[in-house]
Amino acid sequence: MKRTLPLFVLAALLLLNTSSFASEPAQFSGILSSHNQVRAQYNQQPLSWSNELSKYAQQWVDHLAQTQNCEMIHRPNQNGGQFQQIHGENLFWASPEEFSGGVKKIQRFHPTEIVKAWAEEANFYDYQNNRCQPGQDCGHFTQMVWHESQQVGCAKAICPDKSQIWACNYHPRGNYIGEWPY
């Protein structure tokens, strides 16, 4: 007897595999596994890659590159507007390499280096009091390991001055005041 899946189940599986969840694109090779290695250290479930979140992140970094010269500005939280923030967001910025004679080149980063920079903020996170050490940032780290987040998508853009801006967006978002990340 041949077994078949109902059509609606087959359609749902096909949709999941093609539009929402996939492995990260080659340009972001290792960024998902790096996130999940950090999350595993804190007994959190692995994230899956979301093409929709990647497109969402790309829209924002393109906006920053085109209108803000890659200034690190998070999406606004207010209601409405084209760029309203509805997902968690981590940003990373890098200046260009500058050489004598005014020559500028794009710094080369492997995507795992971006995750490592965010993960190193764990050194500044005080779990017992659920806060960062005074004068330190740790929100990138806490978003990465946020217990409710299940998906991530990332993007980068290069600015005219050869600086670059990276973004990873997370769903569901994290970093709620008064809640612990894990």
C-alpha cells in the first residue's frame, strides 16, 4: 500500500522549504551555526534561517547605506512607517581600511566574526541582576540568546565611503525589560 501526504501538508512543507526557512546564503556562511553555538552554551534551542528576515534586514541596511552613510541606527520602534521595527535587531558597523595616499578598501569580515563580536558582550552581562555592567553594551548578546527567538536573517550593505553595515533580525524579538534572556 502506497502512503501519500495530504495535499495541504505537502503544500505547507513546500512553502516552509522554499520561502521562509533555508540555509543561509553563501555570503553569510557560518553565521547561523555561529549563532547556534552561542545559544547552545546557554541551553537555548537553535535558530533557523529565515529568508524573510534576511530581506527585512537587507531593506534596512540598504536604507542606512543610501541615506545615512552606514550610521548605526536601529529601526524606529514607533507604530507605522515604512521602516517600523517589528523584529529584534543587531547591528554591526566597520570603517574602511585606509592606506597612505587616501586609498580606502572594504574591510573583509567573515560572518562568524560579526557573531563573535556580539557574543563577547556576554562578558559584560550580569545574569543575577539581569543587566549590563555600567558603561558596557550587552544587548547584542542577549538578543542572540533570547529564549523565545526562533529565527534569524542577516544582511549587509557597503557604503560609498567603503564602510559597511551588517544587520541580523530575530523573530520573535527579545530584550524585553524585566525579562531574562535565558
